[in-house]
Amino acid sequence: MSLPKRILKEAERLQVDAPEGSYRILEEYATEMMFKGLKPAQGPDGSPFEKGIFSLELWLPSSYPMEPPRVRFLTKIYHPNIDKLGRICLDILKDKWSPALQIRTVLLSIQALLSAPNPDDPLANDVAEHYKSDEKAAIQVSKEWTHKFAQPA
Amino acid sequence: MSDDSDNYMDAASFEGSDIVEDYQSSNPSEAFSDDDVEIEDNEAFIVNEPVKPKKSKFDVDYKVYDINDIISNQQSETEQVCSIFGLQRQDATILLRHFGWNREKLIERYSEDPERILKQVGLAPGTSASAQSDSRANSPVRLKRVKGFTCEICFTGSEDTSTQTLALACGHRFCSDCWKMHCEEKISGQGESRKIECMQGDCQTVMSEQVISQVVPEYIFQRYQTLANKTYVEDNRRGLRFCPGPDCGNVIECQVRGSDLESLIPIVVCKCGQASCFGCSFSGDHRPALCGVTKLWVKKCEDDSETANWISANTKECPRCHSTIEKNGGCNHMTCRKCRHEWCWICMGDWSAHGTSYYNCNRFEDKSGKDARDGQQKSRVSLERYLHYYNRFSNHEQSARLDQELYAKTERKMDEMQRSTSLTWIEVQFVKKAVETVTKCRMTLKWTYAMAYYLDRNSMTELFEDNQADLEKAVENLSELLEKPLDVETIPELRSQMQNATNYVKSRQNILLEDTLQGHMEDRWSYHITIPSLA
Ligand SMILES: [Zn+2]
Ligand SMILES: [Zn+2]
Ligand SMILES: [Zn+2]
Ligand SMILES: [Zn+2]
Ligand SMILES: [Zn+2]
Ligand SMILES: [Zn+2]
């Protein structure tokens, strides 16, 4: 099965103009498509994730772009909106998804989420609690985790 | 058949409907009608004296709607909103759906600030706030071929091709294939019917039914309408409910308040013949048990019945900590997994006291073992008590099935008899009547056992159980008659026996139901457990 034009086009654009790193299609199945970050996302400057290198997994359901892509962090991260399994709490990945949005937009939103954690809409409850009760200490843990887990291999 | 449909529904909605007869014959108040079987059998001949089933004070008022009624109800509610605000029909539909068909709320909010409400529900063009519904009215949304168009979603189309496209009032134009897939995903994938928005991110312009019908295939659009009807019924949660009958799809309207359910059992019977309870959604007639009692009992049976028998045969409780121990294998030396107590399965005494005679227990008269057995006895009493009621409950359920099977056989026999003898159709109907009566009464009996399980022991309960015993005896009697072989010679005698027995069973059911339901209204029954309220 050849990939739909939409996906080829997006992949093409990401090669030239990816927000953080370049992406290419790694595997291709009849019903599902997998993008895997080759050059992973970089933590935004000024955030506790600065200088971290985070690998993401991006999986496109067969009805993409009518359904949102499924994105997951492969690198461990201490963030109130990202749980132990790397799942991300982001509205555009759920009910706010629109077919006019693109992988590029999703990556930009994830970047923004790293810059501005939102403990009021948590996915990882313990981390969110930590962020709410003692932000300074929580940020410290995030930094430590970034240092420990999010380094280039 | 008589024309007392206005007892339960406004005649208009069923005028000319041939289902009215079936519906009436299964009227829940039939149990209280004192017409005897003889008259009903021959009613076809008594043209001038129609049989009127009485509506008893224990019955609720309700109407049965089919899907067309539901559609026209939505239409007339939409018309009303249109005429009040001079809106277009499709816009009014979108507004009503947004407000969960709460017309009062919609009218109130819309009167306050129409522009804001239009925007909120996705009716104002997303890009320019100035364009209003007038301009929308003038240019209805239509598919349009555009040359040199490239769709921003699928990237198909080029300079020298022309593409079928569509833009909503907001002006966001995409190819028609993308719109189709978008709607299919929402409708078939997510079961959405209330609100399908524009594909542009952040644009909340809603697709009207008319637009959706232009882009999706017929079967998807039908699914959309089915979903929309379902949403309409569910939005009217308090007053409307689907009939639980298999493949029925009819909707029942009834007004009962949660507090009514402490003294009333709102049984409704659909045109398809399915009885159900409007109070607790139970799919059947659970009288005389209250909704709360029914709920408790159903839950208890789900939790216990499957395991109860097994538990009583294969497990015992640890004499020390009372956790349940399963015996596996033949060894009688039990060690409690929880408290590590070691004991003997046979006598329930301490294992240590058995000394070296591991393989045969000879301590049955021992004191410690006897005490343990007594304790076991006590905690088993509650299980046995439950099983007593449960077995009778499920026995009637099974018997009702067997009666039905028996009837299927009898029916074939009756068919034969009609063809080979001089008997007429009317003359063999008495068996059918008898089976119907037995089946209904077994349902009643079933639920008397569920109710009795929760009743306190007092003189009221004794009277209740007397009524129960009388009905049970009458039912078993009639059930026995049903098993008698049918012969042309014996038919006249059997017929009169069975008709008498059927009448007697009906009268016993009347007495039991009337007295018990009256008791609910008078708060005469006391339970040894708090009955949950369904309000
Ligand atoms: Zn398209
Ligand atoms: Zn739009
Ligand atoms: Zn029905
Ligand atoms: Zn009920
Ligand atoms: Zn124990
Ligand atoms: Zn023993």
C-alpha cells in the first residue's frame, strides 16, 4: 500500500522544516503508520527540560488525519501532564483534534507543554501534586530526571 | 376490540394502527380485570358490549411512541422554536440539540443574547463576527467544483484539475472526500450526532443535517439520524425511555418521580408486548416487588447465586478467623492461608489434637470441634436462607420456560385437532389462555420470593406468605392440567376444568397483587434492610 499523499507531504515537510529534529517514516503497515523521531525533540531553553534529548513515538491510525495521531514519550520524564508510560495529556491529541492540524503542530504543542507544565489538568497525579505543593522541589526533580534519562546515547 | 386507547395514550398517535389490539391485550391492568375467560373467548361475537379493561390505581399513565412519532415530536419542537425566533429550521435543530432539547432553557438564554448563543453553538461564521444568519440563509451550503484547488487536509488537487469541494458558513473550504471521511469518523467512529464541527482547528462552526446529508452516503446518514433520535430520547431522560424489547425501538413516555417509587411500581407494556419497569428500567414485570427491592435482589443474585451452591458444598470457614477455605484434594488437614490455623476438615477441631492419626478422624464428639461446627452452622444460616428464596425464585423462572415449551407442543396438537375434528379455533383457545396466565403468575410468584427475602418476620408478612402460598398452589394445579393429554373425547371436560382453574389462578393473582400493592401505598411492609431509593 502506498502512503496517502497527506502523510508523504507531511513527512517531506518535516525533513526540511521540523520544529525540533527531523522525522522520517520508519515502518509502514497496511493499516498503521509509524513515524519515529530520528533526531529527537530537545527540551526548550529555560525549562527544567533544557538540554534534554527526548525520544517520541508517533503512530498514525489508519483513519488519520480524521483521527489524531498517537504520541508517546519514550524517554522518562518528570512532568505533570505526562505519565509513567509516556502518554501525554494534550487537548489537541484528544477532543480538540482537527484534521487540519498536522504532526508539525502536534510537535510544537508538545514543546509548549514542556515549557509550561499544567498541574491543574494532570495525567500524572503524583507529579502534579508535587508541582502544586512545592514547585521548586518538583522542578528540581524534573531537572535531575532530564540530566539522568534524557541524554544522547 | 374496544376503543379505550385513550386510557393510556392519546388516540391520535395510534389512529389506524393495527397494533393497538395487541397492546391492549397485554395491558398491565389486565390482572385486575374481572372479566372471566369465557367472555373473552367469545368477545368476537359480542359486538355491542366491548370488554373494557379497567385502569387500576396501581397503574401509571404512559404513551408508546414509534420512531416516526419521535421524529415528528422533534420536528414540532423545532417548529416552535423557529416560529418564536424566526430562525431557520436547521439552525433551530442545532440550537435544541446543544441545549439537550430543553426548550425553556434555550428560549431563556437566546432571548438574553442571541448573538452570543449563536456563536456558542457554532452557528455564527467563525471568521467574521459581522456576518449573521441572514447571509447564511441567502447562500445555502452546497457542494462546488473548484478548478486548481488543493485541499489543505489531503493535499489532493492541482493547478489543472477540478475538485468537488464544500465550505461551511465560516468559509473553510476542503475537498468533499475529506468532509465525508470527517463525518464518517464522527458518526461511525465516535457515535457523535449532537455536534459535528468544521474541520479547521479552532473553528466551531457546526455542520447542519442538510450539509451532512450532502457529503455522506445514505447508510451513514441513516446512522446519524438514528443516533440523533437516540440522543433526543436520552436528553429527555426523565420522561422518555426506549422499550427494552428485542429489536423494538419504540419509546415510552411516562412521568414518575423518584419518590413515587417507594409506593408505586410503574410497569409499562409496549406495543411489541414487552413489559418493563419505567422506574428502574428492569425489562419485565417485577410486581409486587418495589424497584429498590428488585435492584437489591438482582444485584445479590449476580454476586451470589453462581457461587452460592458451590460454596456451600466445597468450602468451609476457618474456625479461627472465618475466612473461606476451599478444600482441594482429599487431605483433611487444612491450613488457613490467612491466619495459618491448622484444623481438620471433618470435625473442624484443632489438627494438633489429632495426634498421629492423620488419616482418620475419630474426634467427631470432641468439644472444640463441636463448638466450631456450631459457629459454622450459624454463619451458614444466612446463606441457606438466601438459597431458600433463590431456589424458589429461579424455580418459577425455569418452570415458566417449561410451560412455554409444553405449550409449543400443545399448539401443534391443537392445530391438528382443528383440521381432523369438528372443533373450532375458538374452542381450542382455552389452552393458550391457560399458558399465558400460568406464565404471568409465575413471574408474580418469582418476585414475591425476592420481596419475602427482605421482609421482616411479622404478622403482615405471614398474610403475605398466605397469599403467596394460595397463588402458588393454584398455579401448580393449572400447570398440572396443562400436562394432561388432549383427546377429542376428553376435550369438553378438560376445557371446563382448565377454564375454571385459569379463572381461579387469575383471581388469586388479583388478590395477591392488590393486597401487596395496596400495602406499598399504606407503607404496611417492613423490611429488615434499608431499601435503596432510586430517586
Ligand atoms: Zn481533502
Ligand atoms: Zn470553519
Ligand atoms: Zn417494545
Ligand atoms: Zn422497577
Ligand atoms: Zn484462619
Ligand atoms: Zn478430625
